[in-house]
Amino acid sequence: MSAQLDISFLTWALTVGLVVALLAVDLVVAAKRPHHVGFGEATAWSVFYVAVAVGFGVWFTLHYGGGPGTEYFVGYLVEKSLSVDNLFVFVIIMSTFAVPDEHQHKVLTFGIVLALVMRAMFIALGATLLSLFSFVFLLFGLLLIYTAVQLYRHRDEDPDIEDNVVVKTSRRVLPVTDDYVEGDLFTRDSGKRVVTPLFLVLVAIGTIDLLFALDSIPAVFGITAQPYVVFAANAFALLGLRALFFLVQGLLDRLVYLSTGLALILAFIGVKLILQWAHEDIDKRVPEIPTLLSLAVIAVVLAVVTVASLVKTRRDPSAKAHPGSLRARRAREEQRAADRER
């Protein structure tokens, strides 16, 4: 395991400040000017965010060396690929709650804020655990392999948003309006304070963000043990998620093999983590997987599944992509039927 980088407080502050400033711009645009985001605008924002991420990576590489710089770019690629699966789920949430087009921008921006907050918490926790207990690499590796197996088994399914326990509880205990009330989270109905469906949408996205953080943080720690690199890779990958949603919204259904590719990537990183733990704790002769090899494997997997998906949907237009699920929908439906019979 490489030595920890000496990242000054000023560097941390400037990095966090840049991320917060970019988020603030998104929040202001989403709150003050709700509108349909067209292809041209989505493309411009996507190019901007990728340029910011690459520019940061170049600066980071020049200041801290090629090794940490490579770790950043590999971590960014991993988080970017996992974020596309996030987009699938966001689309499902938008459809489930019939979110009006003009409010989707706001929902996505708040969802990204929630994701960043949760991931920052997990990064701090993960870094602390890794510094104290090296066997955490083993636990992270096993978690990723389990996730990969479940995702592959249920690769042709969608997560059931309505079965989300937090969403179901919110529906049961909170008074909810029938319409979106111009995009407000709260309003008054007959003098009583009530929530709008937009509040439930944010609850759904927040809980989904939590589940994704449980996978994405161990995945990027499989690339680097540097908390600063983990944070930067996550932050810059998530910042472009809002624009990417509108850019590829019409293409998501065509990525039919993406969940399979992500399962392979998670399994590969899981094995990498386990080998790293074995190298550190059992025998130095146990080989480690170099960062450049990780980059090559991840890039090849993403390229192959993208091309294969486009070929598949061209030959079979009826084929439709799914984000995958960690739990079988059939089992959920059988459980619901059993609950109704009781």
C-alpha cells in the first residue's frame, strides 16, 4: 500500500470549495430557471464537467506525480461508469413518480448533493477503518464480489422503487399532495402543512444514493487508499451526472449489457482488494494488480459492453436495458402476495 499523500488543508479547502461552487451554480439554475434541458445544453454542460475533471487530473498529476495521477483517472473512470447505472435508477424514479420535465433538473441536482454528502461520510469512515485495520480490504473485496454476483444474477431486472421501505414509510406517515405545486417540497392544504410528491422523489433518490455509496466507495478504495483521491474522483464524476442524465436519457435503454459489464468491473476490483489484503497480511509474494492494468481492464470492459449493446439493439430493437437489482423482483412479488394472504 502506497504512502499517504501530504495534502495540505488549503488544498482540501480549495477542492471542496470548487465542488461546492459548481454545485451552487447547478442549484441556482435549477431553482431560479426550471426548464426543459435540451440536447445542446446537456452536451455543453457535459463537456464542461469532463473538462473540469480532466483539468483537475492534469494539475494533480503535475503536483503529486504520475502514480497518484493515474489512480485519480482510474478512480474517476470507475465512478463515472457506476454513475451511469445511477442514471438508470433516476429514470425509473422519474417515471414512477411522473416527475414533470421542468422539475427533473432540480431533482437531479439535489440528488447529486445528497450523494456527495453520503459519499463524503463513507470516505471518512472507510479511510479511518483502512488506516486502523488492514483486513477491511478483505471485507470491501468480499462486499464487491457479493454485489457483482447479485447484480449479474438480476441483471435483467429493475429495482422496485415502490418497495423501498423509506418511501413506503413516508407515504404512510406523511400527508402528500396529488400534484407537484410548482416544484415546492412543502405546501399548505386546508391550513395544514403537507409534502408534495417531489419530497418523496428526493427521499427515494437519497436512499438509492446510500445504496450506491455502499458499492462505489469500496470500489474506488480498490484503486487507491488516498482519501483525497477518492473524494476528488467521486465529486467530479457526480458533478457531471445531472448533465449526463439529459444527454444520454434517450440512449440508456440501448445499453443492454451495461449491468453485466459493471458486475465484471466490481468483481475485478473485489479480487484486486482481496489480493492486496493477502499481499499485506499473509505473504508479500502474493501478487498485486497494478493500477495501469486496472485501467486497461476497466476501459476494455466498458468499450466491449458498449459496442456489444449497440450491436444487440440494432439487431433486436425490442431489447431493452435494465440497471440490475440486488434482489429478485419475483421474490419481492411472492413476499407481497404472502403478506396479502395473511
